[in-house]
Amino acid sequence: MSAPRWLSPAEQRAWRTHLALHKLLMHRLDRELQEHALSVNDYEILVNLSESPDRRLRMSDLADATIQSRSRLSHQISRMEAKGLVVREDCRDDRRGTFAVLTDEGWQTIQRVAPDHVSSVREHFIDRLTDDQLKLLDDAYEPIVEHLKKLR
């Protein structure tokens, strides 16, 4: 077994800054969405469904899109069904398949909440960076995201 490749001080700072940013930003966005009785996970599901044809997605595709296990997504959808935001429908073409479908209440919710959420994303992230910094972040993170998607 080879010796571990410890992080250099610069690598350690970058890693810890990334972790702090992610945790603090998600905490802030989640707190602000709670004012609308939503979690970040609820919002992400509403966005994915609202942007899909007929406002519906197979549960397996929604799990992939939201990077959740199928089991965790199923529990999340159950909570959202109880709030009237989504419903499940059987897939006619595949008896094993199930769709998550955005309800009218879910559609009205995403329309009402999206402007506030986008303002929060701007205030706490986008507007803190220059266009060049945003481009650098995108260029840096994209290959990491692609690598991790292949490992799923």
C-alpha cells in the first residue's frame, strides 16, 4: 500500500473553503426556502418537474437529476405528496415505472417561490463573483462533476 498523498497547504485551504462555501450556502438557501415551507430538496424537485415535458418525470430519472437514491427520493416525494405539490402516476408503458407529476399547487408554488430563490442565489453567490470568476468556477467544476457522474 502506498503512502497517502497529503494535501499541500494550498490544496487544504481550497478544499476547506469549498466545504465551508457549500455548507454555508446550502444552510442559508434552506433557511430562506423554509419561509415558503420548502426545503432545498423540495425546491430542486419542483424545478426539475416544472422544466420537464408535461411537468412529469420517471422517478428513476428524477433521482438521477437530483442525485438522490431512489429510496430517499421516494420518501421525499411522499412528503411532497402530503403537501399537495406532486402526485405519483403509474407508467402505462412500463408496469414497474412510476412518474412524479407536478400538481397545480406545485406549479403555483414554484412560480411564487422562484423569484425569491433566484434573488437569494444572486445575493449570496452570483453577485459576489465577477463574470471571469464564474467562468473559472464553471471550468474548474465541470470535469469534476463529469468524473463523479461516471462513478454513480
